[in-house]
Amino acid sequence: MDKVVHLVAADEYRALFALTDITSARTRGTEIILPGAHSDVGGGNKEVEFEKYFMSGPNNWGEGECRGYLSFKELKEGRWIPKEEAERLENMREINGPKVLSVYASNLGRNVYTQYSRVPLQIMHSFAKEKGMKVIPAVWDYVSKLYDSSLQSLCRDLSRLALQGKSIYRRDQRGVPYIPDSNPIKRKVLNIRFRYIHLSAKSWSTNYAASGNVRKIHLG
């Protein structure tokens, strides 16, 4: 095998979803970090999924208490919740007290759509095409349909960089992916988060987060 391409989910940090990298591929390997959780990049989500903002009830807004083991402040600053809706909930809580939100608890969340998962597929298609591989027309017909102009624009940027072996992400000292503020594509990623990117870590089933929300990485 003369080339290995590994697409990595930047927003995946569940404890049972450790990352095995492609260190053993050495110079033959290209690892690209993309926005999204595990199934945003690899596929498999439902067409629409509802994600509640609060994991342990709407009275708990602190560190690790909201979806993705984030605080409400982090949800707001990370654009996982629209600024206007975040401010509306903050005002309700301040004026009426935290208990008033309990009435709306089951509806406090967002619908996340799966269309973004076609972006990584388009990137894989680009690499395959570069190597002369053929793709079944019916498959490409599905993969190529991005109806949202914001996704189309982001897809063009990510695809262009990926074919150059580049990613918009860097890793901090803990190994957590982040997009530098100086990168103009960061705004595009933040703008699609609320509608298209899942926060897969949650406090039920086997989807709990890794310690400190830092994904474990194994050498592959």
C-alpha cells in the first residue's frame, strides 16, 4: 500500500471511542482532522437527531453538566447553541429563577441534521479519484448533494486543504484539536455547528466522556 489517508473526528472524545492513529504508516500516511463527532465523519447517524442541552436537568449549567460534558457557557461560546436562544434562556433563568426552565426541559435542545457527513465522503471521493479509483455513480449521486450553501463552501475549503495534506486543526498540549482564531475557516465551522455537528458525549448508556474531555490516542 503506497498511501494511507485517515480522517479524524475533531469533536469526538467519548471514553470508549479512543483514536488509533496511523503512526506506523510513516511518510505514506496522511491524517486529516475534520469537524464533527465519530459518526459525523464516518457516517451512521439518523437523518435528524434531537440533542438536549442539559444532561442532568435545566437547573445544572456548570462545568461538565451540559451536553458534551460542557458548561452552558461553553455551549454558547462554541456556537453549539445559537446566541439568541442562549440569551433567551439566560434571561428566563435570571428573571424567573432556575426552576421555571424545568417546565420546558424536554424541549430544551436542538435538532442535528446528518447532511454534513457527506463532506468527509466527498473528501474521500477526491482522494479516490486522484488515485484513479472508480466510484459507483449512484453512490456519488448521494454523496454530492449538499443543499446548504454554508456546507458547500466549507466542503470546498476542507477538500482543497485535505488534498494538500493539510487540516484547519492544530493540537494543544493535551492533544485536543482546536482551530486557531487566525484561520478564516473557523467562522464557517462555528456557523454550521448548531445544525450539523453532533456532541456525542452524554451521561447515559456508554457514551460518557473521557477524562477532561480529552480523547485517548493509541499509536497505530
